[in-house]
Amino acid sequence: MIPQFGQTRSDIRRNHALLTPESHEWITDPDWPGAEIAYLISPDMGAKFAMGLVRTASGLNDIAPAPDGIARFIFVLHGEVRFSSGQTLWSEGFAFLPPDSSARLTAPADTRFVLFEWRFTQRGDVPAPVFGHVADVEGTPLRGDDWLMVQKMLPTDAGFDGEFNIMNFQPGASLAYVETHFMEHGLLLLDGGGVYRLDDQWYPVTEGDAIWMGPHVPQWFGALGRVPSRYLIFKNYNRSPLATR
């Protein structure tokens, strides 16, 4: 739907944001020739990471690794992404690239993926790259609720400073309580929809919506409708609030 008369569902607040597709601004970036990127979350809004949607028109060729100290996570929405280290990802494939990764990437035209970048907080040895596919990740019930399954895409050992999960809600399922914590989130709704509470605001959300949740913002989600809801979510993890990021 084309918004009329200056309307949008996007809502940017001090400690959270809802970013909806009708307000995306697609730009070019000299580090990503052949692509357009909609940066949805960035340090300019108070976040300590960046999250963007990448789409290719003519295709990507030999994209360089991230700058020094920056980790990347890629989640493919459509098409395929190939890495110079030999891996190829298709829809719902994912990759964690640590800050010392030398892997370069290519992608044909009509590919879309989610890109997360953040300044990595090292503890011990830097983890090796991780490649996988959501279909191969076993789900576990969240706090015993088998209508709310979590698929953890990265290992949980202390070398990793972030967590990327797929949250799977059956219709009518919800988080068990309103969460407040020092960790922040970046989220993209993949399927279905429902209602997200952020601070004292209640937002109807649907496929394609993105959310930033800052530290300590009260947050809760309930799935609505007749089909399951899923979202991709990131949070800083395995580090204390005083760890340098």
C-alpha cells in the first residue's frame, strides 16, 4: 500500500523504534557496489549496532570484509550469497563473520538479506565463522512453553558477544511476561503478526516490520491471527553492562 498524506506506521522514540516498510529509504554505499541498503537501526538513534536491509539490482561482486574490529551477521531473505571461503547461503541461510574474517562475498541480482554489524567485544579467542540454515537448527521451548520455540543460530559459549535467534509463536502464544534488561535488540518480523509492547506503547506489527529495543525498555509480544508468527532477533550477550563495546 502506498501511504497517503504523510502517513506511516514508523515511530521513532528515545529508547525504541518501529521501522515499517513504507518509510524505508534505500541508498547506495560505495562499500557495497551493486546494492541498495535501507539502514533501519544505527548508532545515530542510540543503538550500539547497525542493522540494514540489502537488495541487489545488478548483483554484488567481491564485497570486502568489514572494517577492523567489526563483526557481521548476514541472514538471507531471498536469492543467494556466496563467500570466498567456499560457502553459499540460500533463503534463511545465515553467516556470522568475526572481526578478523577475510571472507569476501558476492551475490547475484535480485538477492535480499539482512545485515547486522557491531563492534565486537572480545573475550578470549575470537570465534571462528559460523555458517548454517534455519531448517537445520533445532528449536527448544522458551521456559517450557511448546507454543513458543526458540532457534539459536550461534553457539552459546563465552567467545560470542551476541545472540541471533528465530522466535516461533503459535497463534495466540506470547512472551511469558514484560521483559526489562540491559541488553538491546534488533528485530525483523519474518512471518505472521501480532502486537508488540515497547515502553508504554502498543504497536500492531506484521511481516517486514523491524524494531529497535534499547536497554531497559519494557517489551512484550503476543502473536495474533490464524498463522504462526516468526521473527529474527539480535541481542548483545555474554558480556556484563560494564564491558566495553
